[in-house]
Amino acid sequence: MAAQALADAAFVEGNYAVAFPWFGAERRGAPVLAFTRVDENKINIKTRVYNPDYIVVLDEKLMDFVNVAEGLSPDGMAILNSPLDPEEVDLGKSVKTATVDATTVALEVLGVPITNSAILGAFASATGLVSIDSVKQGILDIFGPRIGDKLAEKNARAAAAAHGNIKIGKCKAERKYPEAKKWLPTYQEMPLSLATKPMKTDSGLVGPGSSVDNKTGSWRTFTPKYDEEACTNCLMCWFYCPDSAIKRLEPPKKVGFDMDYCKGCGICEEVCPADAIEMVR
């Protein structure tokens, strides 16, 4: 939606623009990609953007395991959701960088840690590619029909709030990313009917059960704070946890939390009758 709103903002200013996402079967919160192209002339190319002029990172935790700046031009720019100063950020290459604490802006304006509208305000401020007024119009045009005009207006306010709170500098280039491995089988290696069985490949596990390699704890904005004294061991949290991130323990201990897989959804807090779990930033 952010990529589409940016394209709409560019269109409002008289440009051609296209935007599209790139993701699999993930639910909200998973690492995904989206691309926007803007030009004064008609755009015919429809492929992914492999050498961007700008990269926008909505979750700074992605930088720990994804080379987000791959393909970015040395003259390009990174716009990051981070409370850090640009000079404290390490993207593996030294480029012009803008940072904004979009998560805090989203929590203060929207009440939820959804940062796509706030980051658009930061993008407008950092790049000058589009104005904040056009960004707000783009948000109203794209978000409005999907989430309603009132929520779209709140998102436009989030963009405006982030617009004046960016920091610009140059990031570090110390991080070394390993070369990404991909499982690209030939058609002879694919099983009959394309029904992939559990397999271990050079790129890791594939097929059923491969989700254990995807440590979804990196998606978390809120973390459960557990009060063992208040816990009655009713196990409601264990029963309702959608990721099996809560474990039953041998007495006298009660339950434990696997932070590699806890996404911070807060269901455990909602169902706990003893108020033994509190979600904290």
C-alpha cells in the first residue's frame, strides 16, 4: 500500500508511475518487497527493480539478515525506520541515509505499529521526489477505499508527523552479508504433481516443516512480559498461541516463551485471565 500510495503521489504531480508487491503466502508482518517506478515518460518495463535509486526499510530488524542495500547505486539513498542516527546504521555499504522513528510515530498517531504511512512522509522529506501534500493525497486515494476515509486521514497525519522528524547522514559499511542461497531445482528434481516433500537442501529446509528455519521473532514490535507469581498455570496462553511459541514446562515452573518464534501478536495477553502477561515495547 505504501508503494502504491507513493506512485499515486507521483501521478498527482504529473508523472507516470507503477507499483507492485512481491511476496508469497506470508501473513502481515513477514518480510516482503514492493517496488515503485516513477518517470516523466511512459513506463513500459514491468520487472522487479534490481538497481534502485532509493530503498525504504520499514523494519530495521530486517538489516540483521537481509542485504537490504543490495543493488543500491553508490549515489542512491536509504530511508530507514530506526531511532538511530544515520551514522550508527550499518548497511554494508556507505550511502546517504535518512532515519526516522516511524514506529513511535505510528504508535502515537495510529495506536498500532504499522509504519507504511509514516515512512512515506520521511521519504518525501528526505528525497524531495514528491511533496508531503502529494503523499497525503496518495494515502487518501489508496488507503481510503480499503480502510475507510477516517483511518486514511489518520495515516496522512502520521506521514506529516514523520515528515519533520528525519535525520540525514551517511551510514557505515562494516557489515558483511553472506551470499544468499536459493533452492532452484530443475524440473527433473521436482516431485510428481509439484507436491514438495520435506527435504534438506544446500539452501536449508524446503517443503512441509521448513517453517522452523523462519525465526519469526524478528517480526516482533511488542514482547510478552511474564509474571510467574501471578500465573495460575491455566495454560490458556499455551492453547491459543498461534505460533507454538509458548511451552509447557515441568513443575514447579509453569510456561516459557520461545522468542525465536514469538511475533508479539498479544493474543496471550488477551486470553490470560490472571493478567500474568503484559505486552511491552
